[in-house]
Amino acid sequence: MLGFSWPDWITAILCGSKKIMATGLPMAAVLISPQTVGLILLPLMLFHQIQLLVCAGLARRWGRAATGRTPPP
């Protein structure tokens, strides 16, 4: 839709979502009271771990496709 090339699209998928955790946790710790910050951030932290696993699987699949070992998705 945005006219990205295939390498740019892969970069956006794999790297674009990683900055939210690094910037979001310190800001949340400042904005939210210490008593509730853990309950609010726990789902975000679990989602982030799942996201890392999914991105690792996608990277492996796209890497194999790029080397010709499997057909592209």
C-alpha cells in the first residue's frame, strides 16, 4: 500500500515494533503510580515476548526463502 520495496517492508515488520518497549517502560514508570505500574505493564511485556518469537520465526522463514532453500511465502 505504501510502495515499500521487499527489503524495506521486512525491515519495517521486524524493527518497527521493537522501539515501543524501550521507550514505553520508562515513560510508564514515570506516569503511572508504582503500585499499579506492574499490573498495567505485565500484558505489554508478555505481548512483547510473543512478538519477538513471531518475528524470529518470520526472519527464519524469509531467510530460507532468500537463500532458495524453500519457496517464498
